[in-house]
Amino acid sequence: MSNHPLLPNFIIIGAAKAGTTSLAYSLSRHQDIFITSPKEPKFFGENRKNGLSWYISLFENAGERPLRGEASTMYSSLTKRYKNTPKDISSLCPNAKIIYIMRNPYERAISHWRHIKGKNQNVPSFSAILRKAEIYFHPDTCYNSPESAIANTVIGSSCYATILERYLKYFDYSNIHCVAFEELINSPNIVLRQILNFLGADFQGVNSMLDGNKFPLRNDAGKQGRELVAKPILTQSDNSILIKLLHTQAAQALMVLGKTIDFWPQPR
């Protein structure tokens, strides 16, 4: 545990391809909130080797802003390097507030695949990943399965219920705020006010966080993936596997969000 005054008091943990970059940008426009640059330090994972002094230095420009945050989407992945992330965050920042954005898990997985495929054309097709995931992937044991490595990222990052359960082992539910990406886009004023309330920030700054009355979308990396890689055409078999892998996760996450099962339509 550390009592350093510059450590973050809130962290956006993802999900990847669910508006974390846009939310970090929006929050940074509030007068009381500071977001690191880069917005994804990945300190509680692959960049732990950089040392605590490096991590703290990312918050040195916070000035008088009382709320300091970062937004590393890998914190909500099921990859081996981030297996201990919830525990590590709680050890160093036990009072940090956690924000978790959840998007339709089927659409999110496809978007995530397009993103990594756009950066590396050697990544298998989405259909091939699904078929390997059907055999090897399970959210509770995937860390030990090298055969499901890509699925751990593409499919695992949509396993919201499992990831949330991991965080609840170390953080009280009152310190975790779950957001539906779709509501953030469709009702940004309401959702941003809820986030500000959760963080203890002044509501008066909410207008500065919007572009007019719209949520400001910012994600050049995601745009690159979408431009380079077309949305995959899924067969009925592909859709069945995708639903099989994520249906239970989706249902449990929607219960947390207070939504009915049809809030996130299944692929067809």
C-alpha cells in the first residue's frame, strides 16, 4: 500500500473498444479531473517494470485538480500479463474508484478483432478465432491455455461478469461504477452526471465535457482498424459459437446494469 499523494484515485479499466478513450477525453475537460498522458500507462501489467516512480510521474501535472485518473483497457482483459491486475491495483491504490464501461459483448469482440487485425495482418480470421475459442477458451482457466491466447483478448475482454467478479474480490461494490456504452452515447448528459456523482466531482462541469449535447468520440487507433479491416461476415455457425461463448456473461452483466437481456441484441 502507498500513501503517495499523486497516485490515481480513479481508474477506467475498459472495456477495450467500448469508449474508454472517449470517456477519458471527456473527463479530462472537467476542471477537477486530470487524466494521464498516455491515457493507458498499463502500469498494473506489462509496464510494471518501469517502476513506481515512473507511474507517479505521469500524475505530476495534475496541479490542483483533486481527481486523478488513467484508462488502461488491458486492466479488464483475461491475458496472462494482467492476471493479477485487480489485486495489484488494490494493493497500491486501495481506495481507488473503478469505472467499467460495458458494450454489447458480441459487437465489442468483433470491433476488437478488427482493431488488432488492422495492426497485424497475420492475426487469424474472426471465424478461426471463434473455432479455437470454442475448444480451448474458458474465462476461468484461459491464463493457462496458450492455445486460446488471441481469444483471451478478443473474446475474454467481453467476459464482463468474470472480470467484474475478479475486481469484487478486492474492491467494495460501492467503489465500482458500471456504465453501458450505448447509454453513454445516447444519453451522455445523464450518464456523465452519474459518473461525476460517483467520483465526487462538481456537476456544473458537465457541459464542458460534451460537444454541444453529444458525447465526444475520440479514437484514432480504433478508426484505423475499422478502415483497414472490414466487418467480418459471420455464418450461422459463427454466430452460434459467439453466442455460446458470451451469452451467460452478457446476461449477468445486464443484471448488474439493470437492463433486460434484449438490451444487447445477439448476432444473427
